[in-house]
Amino acid sequence: MPGNLPEGLTPFIGRRRELADVRNLLSETRVLTLTGPGGVGKTRLALAVAADRRRAFPDGVWYADLEGIEDEKLLAGHLADLIGLRHDAGDGGPALSLIRSLRDRHLLLVLDNCEHLVKSVALLVDAMARTCPKVHVLATGRTPLRTAGDVTYQVPQLGMPHHSSVGPELNPDSSDAVRFFMDRARAAQPGFELTAHNRTDVHELVRRLDRLPLAMELAAVRLRSVTVRQIIQHLADTRAMLNWGSRSAPPRRQTMRASLQWSAELCTEEERHLWARLSVFRGTFDLDAVEAVCGDASTADTLIDLLQGLVEQSVITREDQGVTVRYSMLGGIREFGRELLDEQYAETDLLRSRHTDWYFALIARADEDWNTERQAHWLHSLPLDRKNIVHALNNTTADATQVNAAAEAVRGLWRYFWWACGWLSEGFYWVDRCSRLLTTPTSRARLFGLGSLLAWTVGDEAAGVSLLSRGQAAAEASGDRLAQALAEHVRGDAALYCGQPAAAVGHFRHALSLYDAAAAQHRVDTLIMLTHTHAVLGDLAGAEAAHREAMAILVPSERFQRSYCLMFLGEALYRGGGIDRALDTLREALRLKAELDDPFGVAWAFEILAKVAGESRQHKRAALLQDAAERMWKSMAIDISTLMRLRIRAESPDLGTPPRDVHAGTAEPISVPDRPLHEDRVSIAAVIAMALSDGDVPGAAAASPNPAPLTAREEQIAALVADGLPNKEIAAKLVIARRTVDGHVQNILTKLGFNSRSQIAAWVTTRPDIRTG
């Protein structure tokens, strides 16, 4: 067949979803542009799709790399030469001559690296689209063409799942990103394999390189002389990565620095300055943060336009988060911006100070809003700023003059950030770090109390005891009643986890006597634990009384503490024999926890519900709930063995009534083996759905014995269903009609013999070849 597609020198790895996306878009539009940062794999994806679609174009698929063309006047003639068209010396010049020659041709033009000629390419492609009805154009570049009818597809980095409390879990080994790195690593160092010794390092390296193909290729070459661990250590100096290179690549892609310098040259001076300022952020950030941290009088009217310019230049990526938009920047791009900020603009200290001020003010606002209708807003939005908050804490704890500000931020974060998000070990680290740096007794005492509470919660008994002792001493020395109350509360936790619930009741009641009117939230915390302790003692009346007192304090819009109140009342009802009422109460608690995306609370609710299921002889349900809880504890870096030992001691006081076994009385033993994450475990989302209903255990309603195979598009939509996307968002993501998605979802349910989306999600987890996330 006619054409000039180059043969790939290395295998094309993965990108199943992207291939399907681009193939479908190319069949629906005549001008498609693949955009993304340098090194993300736009060219390879375009060539793979073009090769796959070759038979659809009788007059050929023609590839033109425009990187070497500096003069836009040479563009049309260059394309004509590639296709083998005769130049017409008549009126109109080479562009019109090319268009006339293509008018009756049915072909695909692949225009690669268009960014530096974007205006000229756009004009030429627009003219082709209007006068050459059978010519299709697949372009690549860091900037969209923006012609009439042009569709833009943002090429993502290679896929790699992240462990999440709410989605299906997949094995990173089979992800596109790891498979790509391993292929390039074996090419550079024959015999290199993924082993138990290097697996964690390979995963970390791939993530540190942002799953960017160019960066991974350059890193793989270094395996000829060093190990994966040594490459990671070398990345501690992130600027070193910018200088990695390949002599065989085109000049603008020989190093990451050359690629980024090329991007910088395509930006205006104002865009480069904003790029430098945005490098102060970590993770994702929103427009409010950009305006507060990076804005000034000179950009008051142009900031949004400059942001849009950087999005179109693929310097930053736009991410939809519900009704808001957030932005992110790849590590190498950020590091290049940091160099600009430090060396060209000399604004590093200024921007770092602005960054800290903004995020600490955000924490203070969230703390003030805790007991208002905005509680849910902060529980969902503040975790998005986790990396920026940690960055601000790192900067301030390194400066002795800012330690008090850091400690105040840590105290504000502990409840709705470290605890609610399941980041207890991280919270303990920051509490411990700040408490070592502070000098005032009152501040130290309050932090010691929080640190001890977090330590007991994650199962670190030794740290809990040590911090409790130091916290009590500091509280007494300070004379601060709140610090004394917190210390007494933690003494109650310690007594409970040491198997002395009666003593714990005394400590909790003493703590309640020390709180003043301004400590309502802390009072509710203590009443929640008092409810739990009465449940352990089998004292339903005591639990109900503590529950009523806590609920009387809470405002109607509060949901986080309310869900714990309900959870431990449900536990008390279960222990008191009221299974039906207990189940209703526990389900309401779990529903709230799931809505708040509180992994710690969800895991605890799973454990109690597992006991209820075991008591009701629903042994498979009990085993599934317990397995899900243990997976969640593990994902939060909580030592399950220590935690369970403390739980057993807490629930086995000298009362003559040992804790109930969720598997007791089972006709045949129910085991929950320790399986790899990529096998047929049910997703957490599916377990939540099961626990909130009386329906079948996920997986119990199996797929049809001989299901009809899903099409590539149906597998793609099944993966997005498993990611938790509703049909409207799936349609927007795939650029197709909502009714089309509705039809595909119904086809999937019919083919697999399912009747719910949660069953689709569970099925996807058994298919590692269908990538999610």
C-alpha cells in the first residue's frame, strides 16, 4: 500500500484505552490533534493508530516529522514531496497546489511535532478540511491546532494504579508504565528482571519519573552502570534528571532539559514567568491558590489567559474535580520552572512564603468551618492539597522562627485530615516532629496528647505510652485545662486498649469534667470513646446515654463525628442482642463514612459489621467484610497484628465473655487467604454496596457461564464504571453521547449476566488486562 510510515525500533507497550480512544475519534472526525508534554509518547501513539488504520485509506498513510522545518514557507512543499505530488507553478503557491492535488485523494496525513509551526499548520489543515473531503489529519504537538472541526486528545502518562480505599486494586507489575520500563530496561541491560528484591524500587522509580516514557527510557539506559535504587537516590537531586540524555535522539529530545528548553522558547515571557512561579506548588492546585501565590498587579487581568496558554503548551495539565478545576505539573517540568524561579527571577523565598501563608490560612478556615454546613466541602477538598500542605510543613519546620505556625497547622489538621483521610502515620510523624521543636509547655502538652492518641490508634503501643507520659507531665506543668483533658482522654484510650475498660470509663469522665464550653469538639470525641467503652462492657444503657449527650452537642450539618456516634451505638446494640436495630444503625454510620470518604471509619465499620454478619451466620459476608477491613488497615500503613492484639485486649476484659468470632459455628471453615492485589478480590466500593444492603455477596452472582465477549469500547466503559464514573462523566471523557454510554452499559450488563454497576466493578478487578485508573 502507498505510504511512508516508519517502523518502530522498540515495541509499542500498552495504551489499550488510548488506542481505542484515538481510533474511535479518528473514525468520527477528520482532524485530530494529540497533545501533551514532550516525552509523553504522542508520536508513538499516533504511529500505532496510523498503522492500525492503514487499510482504511486507499491512497496511503503519510508521515511528516515537522521538527526540522524552521521556515513555515517550506511546509506545503515538504508535504508534497513526501507524498510524491507534482508541484504546480501556477497561481496560489505551494499550499494551494498541494490542496488541489489532494482534493480527490483518500489518505491520512500524520503531522508530527507541529508546535513551532502551529499557526501555519492550522491554516493549511483548515483549508484541507474544507476542500479535501477524504483527507484525514492526525497531528501531534504540545499545542492544539484549534482549527474548525479539530478535536484535541490529551495523551496521558502511561497508566499505573495507585492504591485507593475506594476503587478496584490492580497489580502494578502488569501496568503499562511498569511493563514499558521493564521492556526498555531489558533492552539496556539484558537479563534484568523484576524480582522480590527490586520490585518496590522499580515501582517507586516509575512513579518518581511521572510514568513519562521519555524519562523512563533515559533512566533505563543508566541500568548499565547502576542499580534501580541508586537511580532513585540520584533523583534526590531532581535537577540531575534534566541532564539525562540519548545521543541518538533528535536534538530537541536528546535530554529532558533540551525538551523543556524547547517548550520554554515556545512560551511568551509572561507565560515563562508564571511557569516559574507555579513550580512552587506540589501535586495539584486550583485557581484561587494561583491567584494568591503567583498573582500580582501586573497579572491581575491576564492570569487566567496565561494559565490557559500554559495548558495549551502542555506545561500544566487541567484536571476536572467535580465543579472545580485543578492544575498539575510533571516533576521534570516543575524542576525546570524552579531553576527559572531561582536563577532568572530570584523569587524563590518570596513564592515559598506566599505558598505557606496561603495553605496555612486554608487550614485555619477549614478548622473554623468544621461545625458548619461546609464540613463536607473541606473533607473532600482539603485532601486534594495534601502535597502542598506537606510541602509547607517541611518548609516551616526547617525554620525555627516558623515552628509555632507549623504546630498550629498540625493541630488544625489532625481531625479532618490525618484522621479522616486515614493518614494517621503521617499525622503522627508531624505531631512528633513539631513537639520535638517546640519549647512552650502548653503547645508541647497538646501535641503530646494528639501524638499519643494517634500512636494508640495505629497500634504503636510503645510510642503511645511514652507520649502519654510526656503529655501528662507537660500538661501538669502548663496548667492548661485542655491539655490536661486531652491527656486524660488518652489515658482512657490506653486503659481500654490494655483491657481495662472500667478504668477507661473513669478517665473519660474525668476528661469531660475538664473541658470548657469552647472545647465542644473534644468533648464529643471523648463521649464517642465513652460510648465505645460502654459497648465493650456490654452496658447498653451507658452507651445510649453517652450517645445521646454527644448527639445533643452536634449541629445538624455535622457528619464526621455523628457517624462515629452511630457506629459505636450500633456496636453496643449488637453486643446487647439487638441485631436488627444494630444493623440499621451501623449501615447509617457506614453510609456517612463512605460519603465522607473516611477510610479509617469505613474499615472500623466493616469490622463491626463483620461481627454482626458472623452472629447472623452469614459467614461469607463476614469474611468478605473482615478481609476488606484488613486491606484498608494495610493501605493506611497501620500494623494490623499490633492493632488486633490491642483490640482483643480491649474487648476481652475479665468479664467472662470473650469476643465473638465472626467465623464461629461455620459448617466449613471460611478462610481469607493472603492473595496478591491483582487477583479476584472484590473492590472496596463493591463491599460498601454489599454492606449497605441485604443483597448478594459480590461475586456470588457470577457472570454468565459463557458470556459474550465485550468489544474494546465496552471494556473501556466497564473500566470507567469500575473507576466510579457515572454515565454522564464517561460520555464527557470519551467525547460521545450520553445515550451511547447508556446503551453500552446495558449491553455490558446483559452480556455478563449482571444487574448492577458494582458487579461490573467487581468483575473488572478479576481482569488485569482491563486497565483502570
